[in-house]
Amino acid sequence: MLIEWFKTNQESEVARSLAFDQFPQQWVWNWKLKRWTMRKRGFAIGRMYYAHPTLNECYYLRMLLNCVKGTTSYKHLRTVDGIEHDTFKDACITMGLLIDDNEWHQALEEADVWASGRQLRDMFASTLMFCEVMNPRQLWDAHWESLSDDIETMTRHECANPAVTFSEDALKDRELYEIDQVLMHNGHHLEDFPTLSKSNYIPSVHGGNRLVQEKLAYDQHSLTTDADNAEDRLNDDQRSAHEIILNVMTNKEGKLFFVYGSGGTGKTFVWTTLLSHLRRQGKIMLAVAPSGIAFLLLLGDKTAHSRFKILIDLHD
């Protein structure tokens, strides 16, 4: 329908006076012939599919279609005042359809006074995911030094080498890698933001296995406190299940357990106690649940479909 709109604009002066969302007022889409024909009677309001800002170019294409009249091609749609732009987003910016990123710059500048580099990276990633950032690259270029102020210290601790230093390019690579880790935890990637460079950093710890690093990154002191407090609060039945499962794991017997109980009897409390007890020992525990509601009750884990990439058969 869009391609045929371009063709109709090439052929009709009347068509060129309408934006794409206004077109159905005077033209009708002929499903059989696959082209637009002049409306002979009746009235219609144009409707367009919704596009979320995270869809990037689709969102900006839709924005232009609501404003620009008489367009004859994608190239023409990206051309503003005789200058062809590389992306629909650039065309929107030139036309003044998008606000600037001043509020996000100010937010990062204010947080820089008190926040650590890691907190700023979390904030930067959240801004990319949930806010309408017009120019992610410009935002990163302006604040990358603040976002990386703990990178060298963190790396020295990981390598147990106080002499570790980074060049500027290496520091940026490591910082982008850390931002990418935050994004991946939330179902996104750096590739979702094309203007940002892809990180070339390859972690050497644990053979570069991100999942292993993630599952060994718990606060051991906090886990020890949580485990001790939880074990003291177990009732007799909960303690029995807890001890039986621990003994099987300690003896490496490899068994499957099904714990049954009515709602509110403390099944989840048994799981979280076991997880804290074993993780404080440095063991890697993968706790998964069948639904999003259930996995929120488990510390730092995911649904089975997300963790093991199980395909979901969707039905109407």
C-alpha cells in the first residue's frame, strides 16, 4: 500500500496534496487490483499501524508519513530542503519533529556528582531502553568518561594486578561491554542502537563465559547472612526437605525432587533458602520457573523459556 502510494503521487496532482494518513479520505485501496483508486462515495478516516519508539526507523518512517505530502519514494521521504539524509530519524530531526536530548544530558550530569561508574552505566542503559533518546551516540560521547571512572579499578581487582592500565580506546571498549551486559539482562543489545559502536572487548575471566561470571558474581557476605537467617526460620517439614536435597547434592547422587504443598506453605521459601546456602559456597545454581510471575520470587533467575531458549508455541 505504501509503495503504491508513492506511485499514485507520481501520477496524480490531487494525491500529492495529502499525507499518507489523509489519503483514505479521497482514495480507496483496491484489494483485487492492489492499487489506490479515487473514492466515489462515502468517507473514511485513515488509520496507521502503531510503531513504538524502540522500533527505531519504523517509528521515524511512520512519523514522516503523518507529516510529509506528495512523497514519491523512500529517498524523497528522507529529503528535506533538497538534502537527502541517510536515515528517517535524521530527516525527522532536521524537520524539527523530535525534541533534543537535553533532559537526559542533565540527568547524567546531576547523577555524576554522587553516583559510581556502575550506577551511571545502569542509568545510561535504562535511558536507552525506556526513554526516547534521539542521539544515543552523542549522549555516550558526552558522558563516557563519567561512565568509566571505575573500570580500571574493577579490572585491577579482577586480575589481582594493581598495575593494570587502559588506553582510551580500550577503556571505551570495556565500558561498552559493561553497558551491553546490562542491556542483555533486559532483553536488549548494543546492536539495537546502531549509532553506538560494538564493543570488541573479550573477557578473559572464566574463558569469557558470561553466564559463569554472572552466576559467581553474588555478594557472598549478604548470601551468608540471608542463608543463616532463613535456615533458622525453617519449620520441621521445610527443614526436612532442605536437608534431604542438600544431602543428595553433597553426595552427588543426582535425584529429581517434587515438593508439594498448598499455597502459602512456604515452598518458595525452601527454594530461596537452598539457593542462598549453595551460592554462598560458590556453586552455580540455575533456578528457573515456568512463568514470569513465578520467577520474580527467585533471586536473580529467569523463566525456563528464557534461560534454555525453549521455543514457545503461540496460539490465537
